Amino acid sequence: MEDRKLNFSTDKPIESDYQDSLGRSTFANYLANSIMNYDSKDGLVIGLYGKWGSGKSSIANMAISRIEQSSASDINKPIIIKFSPWNYSDKNNLISLFFNDLEAQINKKANDSLKKKLGKVLVKYKDTLDILSLIPTIGSSLSLLLKSGAEYMESDLNKLPSLEETKSELEEALSQSSQKIIVVIDDIDRLSNSQIRDIFQLVKQVGDFPNIIYILLMDKEIVSRALTEVHNIDGNSYLEKIIQVPFEIPELDKVKVENLFIDKVNAIIDDADITISTAYWDRIFQYCIKPYISTLRDMNRVINIFQFKYYALKEETCVVDLLALSTIEVLEPDLYKWIRINKNNLVYNQSSNYILSVKEQPDFEKIYINEFIDLELNPDTSIKSVASLFQTFDKDLNKNYSIFESESELRRQKRLAHPEKFNLYFSFDLDSVKVSNAEIENIINKYDKDSLQETIKSITSSGNIKYLLDELTSMVEQISYNRLEIITKSVIENMGYLETIDSPRSEIRSAERFVYSSFERIKTNDERFDVLKTSLKNMNIKALGFFSFIINNQGYAFGRIEHSPQNPENQIISSEQLDLLESEYLDKIYNINPPEAMFEILEFPFFLGEWEIIDKEGQYKFLSALMSDEQFMLRFVCNLAHRWYGNGEGGWEFYNEIYKKFVSDNQIYNTIQDWGKEDLDKFNKEEKIKLATFVLSYESENDNLISESESKKFWIS
């Protein structure tokens, strides 16, 4: 991940109107005005109801800020106390904590008149509560009553003032005050059931004190359920007796939440070069994001995980898919897990289930609905989400939630639905990226010819050339015109390094797709001819095998191969230019030195076939003369062997229709026998196994395939 500062949303509520981007300040101002206009001396309990993440704390903060601003110059401005009842041991301790906070804030914020009136009376009431809370635990030792600084600690218990007496004194002092005290208690719904009970017993016990206004923030449903469980009564009725003025927070404007969400996403990806279609984004937002984000807390949680993943994976993934999957991961984790383990049913697959006949087609929709119900997921929402991301899934269900793209386009966009991209979305294992997007960008836009050659050679040798070629093919429209030729030449010239791959036919096909995709953009025959001619001149001998495929393709396009009609659409050069290429192709072959170097040519049998098509007579004379060299002859035969597999075994068999044009089975067999095992040490291990296979096959009466294990024994006997 790049070294970049991440601005995570801490879910911290806003403090004032200027931070409000969702239009909640109007409601907060209404709440503030209601409190400021309350002119009774009686205590008041206000309930501010809203779901988790609905912005209760932000609204309360804005209301308090409005009250403070409006009364800033008023000597009798309200005293604001934010009481946090998180760390208390029991109900009595909770009451003590409350009055400690009350005392501290009065000493700090009250005007001189209120301090003078409350002073000792508040301390007296608080200490009486402290002492009385200890009485049930007394036993034989009065030392448990000792409390530092308490006015009555040296008095006999019988001389303690009654709680009613001190409470009356406190009420009288408060009623004479011209300053109101506003007590805000937030996050009540996050407490345990017993803690919720204690909070409301505290409010019930001290809620009727004059000039004190309580603002209690909670999810009414959670608190009501908790009160029902601990009191075995109707929790709603209990709340109605305590809460005198209930305020239900209006639902957030979903459009505003969505716009704020998009603004936050844009702030993260402001440096991205995104080419995703508007239609695709609209569908993903409609089906994968919008159904799950209901509150500000939802939004912030998604933004946090997306931001972290984006900076780690932005070069290798589609930003829209990453955002959608992040949303599902955070807000519908069971669906996220289901997607992760169902790759084979979701990603692009040309042989997908939908090719089955109607009779064979299972009822996919019923299957998936039952799976989602078992996971306690909403099946309709889940199906829409998955179908919009995965076109194979969408096709199986015969829906229309996805926008269908070719495999190449899915790859170009680095979409979750592409089989080579899927796993990366679920991990940070960037080593699984065979060729990084940064390297591909350098290949497309930056590297000069030498750097291109070395990079493609290195990628080929590492076995990842197919991945690179498929990526380049998917991005060919993005390659600038003046870079097409140099990249195409480098690809063609380096195909000889496919020797490091055991069976490179799929790599060759990928190279062909890229070359012809490139040629579709290169405008003229002359330009395409120059690419091919230059590549042929500069390539090493090994790459002639790949070039044979290009020449062969053009031979078919011009009807030069037996029984093939002309196909002008596939003609990338003129007929005269093809003649020149074939001539230079033959010159390169006949000038191979030493002749044995031709055995390094990739796809050797195909190479021989194309050579024969172009110059059958010349090939026969050339190779027949070389067969007089017995070592060349035997190596020639070895290079016409190909593997077979079956019944848990494997071995070699030969393209005998090719070598028999130049040498007979009997001649090969006798040469191997005449050479003997010591002379055959001139061959490598694999070649020796092939030669043993030839001997055993020749001697076999029933013409069975010879396994490699049998061939190995030949040299031991």
C-alpha cells in the first residue's frame, strides 16, 4: 500500500451547525429553542429518540451549541453537564457520581449567586447520600462510615440529618436560582439492561429537582425492551412516566445521505482514472450500496473499510466493484462470505450452466432463494446485489440486473466477475498479481524498446506472459497509436522465450489475439508489414515457431493453403507483402547455424508444417541432407515426440507422418541400436527416454503405447 495518510471517519458526532451537511440543524434549533423558551422552575425530562447512527448525538451537540451561543453574554446562561455513566459499581455509586459532576460544574460555571445559594447545601445532600449508602454494610465497625472531608463523619449516626430534610434544602436553593442546569445523558441504549434500569431510577429520583432539565438520548425500542425485561412491566409505559417531552428524530433524507456518501467516495478516489460506464455505476449503486446504507454510522463504517482497501488495491481492482463489495462486507457480512466461497458459480465462464437445455436447466432462482433464507438474508435484495456484480449469476437466474460484457472487457476493467481478479478482492495478497498494473502501465506508456524487450523477456521466463498478453489485449484500445508498433514488435520478437513453459499453446494463442487486436488498430498494410518484417529480422531462432502461426494465418486468409478460400477480412497485409515475408522467413530458416539450433524452435512440428507449405521441395532437400548426420536424425525424431496421459500414466509418442518423409522407422531403430548406451550419453535425459520409447514401440507387436516408466527401465536392463 502506498505511503498515504488515511482519513478514517471516527463516527464522532458533529459539534455545530456549520459542520452539518444533512439538514439536521433545523431540528436541532427547534430543540434548542424549546429548551430556552421553557420558563417553568419545575424539572423537565426530555427524551431524544433515534436509531443507532441516526445522528442523536450530533443533534444534541448542535442544540447545546445553539443554546450556548444564544446565552453567551447572559450572566444567567444555562450550565451544561454531559454526564457519562459508564464506570460505576452500583446504583448508589451512580448517584454519587452524578452529584459529584453536578457539584464540579456548578463550582466551575455557576454565577456567584447560584454558588452562594447551593454551596454547602449541595455538599450536605451529596454527603448524606454517601453515608446512607453505606449503612446496610455497617456490621460491628463504624470505621466503614469514615469518609474524607464529610461534615458528619465524627457525629453520632442518630444526629445525621434526614435525606428528606437535605433534599428540601437543595430544592429550595435550586428554585431560587435564575440559572438552569441542563444535563445530557447520551448512549443510554448502549448500556446493559441493569445499567439502563439504574439510569432511569436516578432520573426518577432526582428528576423533579427545580431548574434541572435532562436530555436523554436513546434508541427507544432498545431501552423499552430492556426496561420490560428488568422490571417485568411495559417498558413503554415506564418511559412515558419518566419522559415528559419526547422528541422523535426525523428520518434522515436518504438522498442527502447518498450524496454525502458519494462525496466521501470521490474525496478518496479523486486521483483515479476511472472509465467505468455511468450505467454500470448506477446499477451497482442501486442494487449493492443503496439498500444497505441507512444511517450515518453505516456510511462511515463502509467509507473506512473502502478507504483502506482502495489504497492497497486500486491499481489491481475496479473501484466500483471494490466499493460494492466493501459495503456488503461491512453491512451484510453473511452475503460477503457467501460470495467469497461461491466463485465457481459467479465468475465469467464461457461454459456456464446457461448453455444447458431448458429441460436440463435447474431452478437456480429457487436454489439461491433457499440458500439466502437459510443464511437469514433478504433473498430479493441479495439476488439483486449478486446479479448486478456477476453476469453469469444473472444469466443463470434469467434476470436483467447486470450489464453484460465480454471476457476481455471484464479483464480490462479489472472486474470482480473476472476469474483472474476475483480472489484479489478478498485478500491483500498482492503477490497473487502475476504482473502488477504499474508494470503494465509502464509497458504501455513508458518503456523504450530495450526496456520493453527485457521486461517482456523477464515476464515470459517467469511463466506469466499469458497474463500480460491477455491484459494487453483487453487494454489495446487504451494504448496510444504511436506505442502500438513498438509493443507489438516486442511481443512477437520475444515469443521464443516461451521455451520455459512446458506446453505453450495457450500462450501462443494469447499472443496471436494481442497481435491481431493490435493490427485492427494499426491503420495500413504498410505499417503492419513493417511490424512483421522488423520482428522477423530481429527475433531469435526460437521465435520462428510463433511467427509460423502468423504466416499460416495469412496463408489461409489469401487461400494459399489447400482447400482454403480467400478471407479478405483476415488479410492484414497485401499478397505481395506476404510473398516478401515468406521469402525472408525461408532465408532465416536456411541460414540457421548450426542446423541443430532449429530444435529450439517452439512448436517444432507446426513450424515444419508451415515450412513445408511454403517450400516443400526446398525443405525436403535441406532436411534429407541433414539426416546423414545420425545425431541430427535422432534429435530430429526426439523433437517430433509429444506427451500422452491416461490411466494414471504418461509417456511419449511420435508424429511419424512427419519424420517418415525423410527417414524410415527401420533406419531410426537400427541407428539407436548401433549407437549403444554409451554413445547415447550425447543426448540429455529426456531425449534418451524418447529414444527408448521409440525402440520399445518399434519392437511392440500389438503397437501399445509405451509408458515413461517402461522407457526408463530400458536403460537399466
